[in-house]
Amino acid sequence: MPAATLPALTPLLATAGIGWIMYRRIRRSFGRQPWQPKRTVFRLGLMMLLLAFLMFGAVFMPAVRLGVGLGLVAGLALGALALQLTRMEWHEGRPTYVPNAWIGGVLTLLLVGRLAWRWSQGAFADGAAATAQQASPLTMAFAGMLVGYFLLLNSGLLWRMRQLRDASRGEL
């Protein structure tokens, strides 16, 4: 039996890495979460970068423009709803929040399901250049929805957690 080489293992390693990222993302949608402002700022910066990529795609791929725009609007609306449904509280002397599990979890599963469907149909088989030429407005709408959702949710978390901190100090 020949030894597995790195190029042969690349699809397996990439799939395992994506699976781990999705597991962590879904896990953060359930239960009490410790407030970690540096991670939130990092995620906010990452979402802003992804927003720039989406806008770039919308400018240069007119077929996905409507999907990106509608997805962003829907994501911002869902982010506002999720922020209202998120509880901020102190637990064992530390600031925590309890996100609405349904909204973030369903959005993540929708995108993963859509990507799996596109992958099963061979959409990613021909390389990055061919994939960009056959970009799907529906997939880009899901991506826009996630970016809009996480942008608003992370921004709102920063703001509301500062309010919680200031209220605990008696500054409000």
C-alpha cells in the first residue's frame, strides 16, 4: 500500500478543517458564552473584510449583485432581531451572553447546506476561476446574509456589553 502524500491528503485535511470551523461556529450559537472582547473585535474585522469581498464580487459579477444585496439586508434584519433576543448577564463574576440559538444556527446550516449542494453538483471541481464564473446568486445571498448578521450582532454585542460593564460600575 503506497504512503499517502500531502497532495493526496489535502482534500481530507481541508474537509476536516472546515468541519472543525463549522463545529466551533455552531457550538458558539448555543448556551452561555463568555464575553471575549478581543475575539469579538477580531470577528468584526473579519466580517468587514468578507463584506469587502462580497462588495467586490457584486461589482464585478452582476449576476450575483441582487443576491448579495438582498442577503445583506436580510442578514442585518436578522442580526437586529438576534441582538434583541440575546441576553447579557454576569455569571460567576464574569460578563457573559446567551445568544439566540435558532437564528445563528439556522443561518450557518443554510450556508453549509447550500455549499454542500453546490459541491455535490460539481460547482467547485474546475478551480477558483471557473467557480467565480458560475457564482450562484442564491449562494451569495446566503453568504451576504451571514456577513450582515454577524456584522450587526458583533457590533451590537460590543455596544451592549460595554453598557453592561458600565452599569455594573454604576456609571449609567
